[in-house]
Amino acid sequence: MPATYEPIATTTLGSAAANIQFSTIPGTYTDLVITLVVNTTSVDARIVRCTFNGDTGANYSATRLQGDGAVAASSRSTGQANIPLTLNASTSTTIPTFYQFNVFSYAGSTFKTVLAMGNADKNGSGVVDRTVGLWQSTSAITTINITPSSGNFNTGTIATLYGIKAA
Amino acid sequence: MLGLWWARLLNFLAAVSGNGAGGGGSFESIATATGTGSSGTITFTSIPSTYKHLQVRGIARGGASLAPLYFYLQLNSVSGYACHHLRGNGASVDATADTARTYAELAGGGADSTFMAANIMGGIIIDIHDYASTTKNKTIRCLAGTDRNGSDGIIALSSALATGLGTTAVNELKLIAASGNWTTSTTFALYGIKGA
């Protein structure tokens, strides 16, 4: 029986990088799942963002639900050049932030919906974040770019792309 | 020596066919169902009891205008559910709870086909752990959301307890649009997750 949930590619950074890209993604799965374990090169407010197929036009949007240990909040981004996977998750050079995002029917003919989870706890600050994102394109996704809003992903950052195949 | 050679050949053939060690996986696709445009219910029946957990993944677009967006889940055609939700609509957060519901009401999924632009779909992930247990009640977990590049998007976490099901194993699962019909672009896939 072929695997239903299988890894397609993994990137582990041996040096700092401004971008992680998965390309030539086969259209043979139903959904994609990307897991990220992220450190950045400096401590600052960081937003991890994704784009598809090199599209950096104002074709993305998101609705977020976030708790930072003190306040629960919801916000939205419209007409953006990317999907922010979380908002103001202050990252760390030593404590990783964990993200997982699901891209549904990535090879289908409707707009692409993303469900993302961002999780960070730094023993005094942190965030838990759930986001729904939209890419207003009916094109199949063949490339995913993941970037921090500023600075670089640090050495040791790991990103894995999985494919899930429905019956 | 000859016996060892045949044993290795049989193990290799079993691995290639997927019926032995090295074939298949822990996360398996059970069935997929697509909306017809003329029904608000999608049903998975005869769910085998051989897995440890179930997961439903889908994109959905439903009927008439409803805000906040939600849809229903029903197990084994029984009524009686208690639910809790944590929802964000892009401007505010709310937390709600319901008891004695006919269906499990799950927030966030199912784009509104009369209110949202064509091709916008809700994303849904539902988990039911230990669904085949005959000694435990069943808890449903859902992460779902719909964004429409404007107001009235929603991202939501829901949990539900199937009070009417008791400790009966789950063998049927229905996904029901809160209003109207699931569109033909709606697709749900049911997966089984094996234990060790």
C-alpha cells in the first residue's frame, strides 16, 4: 500500500538563510503539511510568512486568533503580499518556535486555504497562534517560499514538507 | 541455505505488495467524499474499527449566509452533544459553550456560498481519538477556518463530547452543512491512524 502521509523534502540550515524554498512539488497529493522549527539570527519581533509559486502580488489574506499569556486577540490581514503564519511572535536565537501549516487541495482548482499553528514559549513570554490564510489563485502550488519578516533563519532551522494522499 | 533464500524472497515480495513489513504506514486514507450540490450531508459509513484514531480533513463551501460560520458533525446518527468554541473573527475573540445539542456544532469551517466570492473554501481538520473504544466516551477536536480577504473570516477551535453516543464505538460519521447544500467543490477525506 503506498504511503498516505509521506515526507517530500527536508531542509536543515547549515548556515543562516533569508529564505527556505520547496520547489518542483509534485501534484500527486491531496494536502501539504509543512513543519518548521525556527530560530532567527536576532531577537526581535518576527513574522514568518509564506508565498506560493513566486507570487508576491496582493493576493493573500489571513484571519488570526492569538494568545500571548495575557491577552487573547483576533486580527486580520487583507490584500497582502504573503500569508503571515503568525503575528509578532518574538523569536529567539536559542529557543525554537514551532510552526505547522496545512495547505488544502494545493493542486485543486479553487483558491488555496491554509490552516497554520504557531507556538512559542520562552519562559516569560510567548504566543500560541492559529491562523487561516487564503491565496486567491486557482493554480496548483508547485513552489513554497518561507521567509522571516526581517533578518534570517538561523543555523539549525528545520523545515519539512509532507504530502497527504486521500483515497 | 535454500530455505533461507526462499524466506528472503517471501519477505521481499511481502514488502513490495504492502502486506508485510515495510509496506503501508500508520496514517491511512479510508475514504473520500465530495459534495453533490443537492445535499447538505456527507456521510462516511462502515468505518472499520481497526485504527486507533480518526482524522477528517477537508475543504468546504456551504449554503446560505450564516455568521459566524459553523457546520455540524454527527456520529452513528445519534443526537446529544456538548460543545465548546474559541473563535476569532479578525476583530474580536469569543468563547462559547453549548449542551444538549442534536449535532456537534463545529465553528469556522464551510465558506458561505451566498456571501463569499466563488472559489473561497473553508479548511477543516477534525480529530477523534480512540474512536473504536467501547469503554470511553468520544471527544471531538476541530481546527477550522475560512478567510475571505475582508470581514467575516473566522478561525476557530472547537471541542465536543458525544454525550448521546456513550461508550459505543464510532462506525459512521456525518458532516452536515448548517444551511443549504455542500457545493461540488466540497471534499472531505477520512483517515485512520494506527497505534503501535
